[in-house]
Amino acid sequence: MTIANKQELEAVVRDVVAKQKITDMHTHLYSPNFGDILLWGVDELLTYHYLVAEVMRFSDIPIDDFWALSKSEQADLIWKELFIKHSPVSEACRGVLTTLQGLGLDLSTRDLAQYREAIDSGDSFAQVKRVMELSSVDHIVMTNDPFDDRERKIWLDGTRPDERFHAALRIDPLLNDYANSKQLLREWGYAVGEQWSDGSAQEVKRFLKDWIERMKPLYMAVSLPPSFAYPEESDRGRIIRDCILPLSKETGIPFALMIGVKKRVNPGLGDAGDYLGKADMDALEYLLAQHPENKFIVTMLSRENQHELAVLGRKFRNLMIFGCWWFMNNPIIINEMTRMRLELLGLSVVPQHSDARVLDQLVYKWKHSKEIISDILIDKYNDIMRTGWQVTAEEIRRDTADLLRNNFWRFVGREDMVEYEE
Ligand code: FIX
Ligand code: ZN
């Protein structure tokens, strides 16, 4: 059906985007059979580390005293400070409201006890089904860290995610803290030496292959500091050179780099204590140019890196750019970087992921982003329609499916997961 005018365009785009099923390619969620490492419910929503950072700006509670509170007491404090004593206008606060609204609660009552009663009384399996339906997310990629004691035990016990959940092998401790991780590898039966050698490289690859076999990950991922350099004579540089790149090429499993995080600049805040920095693009440019047969999935944490990253995407087809990561995930920046990406790269990117740490967040993370993506697509289609180019509803459905699921599945080599709504 050819779109006749802007009014019809707006209606079709908003309807298509709202209905499009999403593959959420980076989250910190888990299949419900993984147990209580899957976070959900009102207290988890309110104690999300984004809100911990924000409450510290209003409350003068000593950070250690905050951590000594129960999860529910922390949530009460955050609710009082960020929602009652001050209007909840930040993106993370608004996200809580959008989530509670999406779950059918009456925000005019501000009755936290009632919200807890309504949401927390269910079970995680039912909540996963409900939230995925509400958010139109039908596939969730997890973050799976074999160095995390709780998660490692779950996998070694033979637990596997259900078909809606997919693994991503997360290797930050291996790449960013090998000095400590090599002792763990030895304890697990991988004979890595004190000094780097071919033998150590083989054993690190064997460790990775074992977890690839166990997890069947869609990609291997690491977060990296703004100072990330490559090539580099360092533990990280050697492991990337001798292990990750050859294994990624051999298996076809992409290497995901999340670049620009300065960990724990305020250690007392825990996950809320991470900061960002502008990274030098030389390392990524080198990796892309020297390893054209490797596939790289990249997101960056500094606003200032977004234009460079998008232009690099024009130079290298083995780079898939994804998401508005963390401090980028605010409407003003999502709008700017998504428009820039479509203007420079057309529809060849994965515009968003949720990074959800709490299951229920899928409701707000995707509602907020879909609204912005719809606005942008309406403008972009209208711009080409003004030249006389005709756009059809079928093409809008095709393009939206590519942005919200198929570009990712194709890039990770899973044509079987490419789907278009009829
Ligand atoms: O490295 C990451 O996966 C980051 O997304 C997290 O460490 C971060 O805490 C987060 O959840 C940001 O949204
Ligand atoms: Zn993340």
C-alpha cells in the first residue's frame, strides 16, 4: 500500500514500530529458570543503580549507611527523595513511572505499598511472559560471565536458558584483569603460565571454547576503558591477538566491544560509580582494517565518539554499530545519535538495546526508544517522499524489522532468525 501523505505516514510508522517484535541484543537479564539472579519487581526497579546515583545528590545519607539498609528500605528512601520530595523528571525516574503505568498501576495514588502488592506477588516465569508481551520483546540476549560465581554454578549444573533467551559470553575479567583471572583459570584446570606463551594462549582458547560449547553465545563481549589501545603489549593486547581474534574468525562468533567506561571512579557507589571518557578510535580502526574477516559489534559510551564511530561504519562492513549505551540512553542523545546514524549509514545499524538489569525495565526502555525511533523514521520517510519517491507500508514494515531484529540476527550469522511481519 503506497503511503499517500504525511498524516498517513505518521499513522503507519507509529503502528508498525509499536507492533514490531524486538530482539534485545544486550541486557543483564536471565532466563527465569536461572533463578534469583534475574532481577524483577518494584524494589529492584527503584534500587537500579541509575537511581542510586541520583538519590545521592539529594540525600545526605552516608553511602555505607545506604548500603546497610535493606533493599526495601533503600527503595523507600529513593521513592521519597526522587519521586515525592522532588518531581521524577530524570530519564531513570520517568522510566519507573512508564513501567508501573505499563503494568497497569494507577500512578495518581503514589501508593508504593499497593504497587508492591500488585507486582511482587507473582512469580518470575509469569512476569517474564507478561513483560515480554507488554514490551514486544520476543528475544533477549543475556550477559553471561563465567567468572561470576553464581552464574558459573548455574551453567555447570547443566541449566540452559529457554528458547527466548540467548547467551553472550562476557569476558571482562579475562581481558581486563588477567593478573588475577589466570589464577582462577588454573584452579579450573587451564594450565596458563605466569608468563604469556603459546601454551598459555592454547589454554585460554580452550577455556573460551569450553564456554562457547556450553553457552552457545551469539557473540563474545567486553567493556573497555577510554584508554583502550590495540595493538598493545599487555595481557589484554596479547589475549585479543592470540585468542579472541583467531577464535572469533574460526567460529564466526563476533567480538563485541563496548568502549569508553571508566570503572568505579566513585567505588563506594558500586555499579553506580562508573564514569565515561572519550576513546581514541585508532584501536578500533586498526582491528577493523587488519581483520576484515572478523566481525565486530561496537557501542561507545562517549557522546563525542558517536560521529567517529558512525563514519567508521562507512569504511568497514565488518563493523555493526549498536545501541545508545548507558549515559547515551537519554532522549536528547538517542535522538541525535540515531538521526546521525541513519543519515550516515541508512538502515544498516542496530539502533537500540535496553541494557535492562531489571526485567520490568523492558517496558519503559523500549516504549521510550520506540517513540523516538518512530519520530525519526517519519521525518526520514517524509524527506524522501517530498522528492516524489513513493514509500509503501510493506517497506516500512521491512525496514523496521531490520532495525529492531533482523540486522542483528544477520550479522551474527543467524539467517534462520530473520523474520518479517506479514
Ligand atoms: O558493561 C556493561 O554491560 C554496562 O552496560 C553495565 O556495566 C552498566 O552497569 C549498565 O547496566 C549500563 O546500563
Ligand atoms: Zn550492559
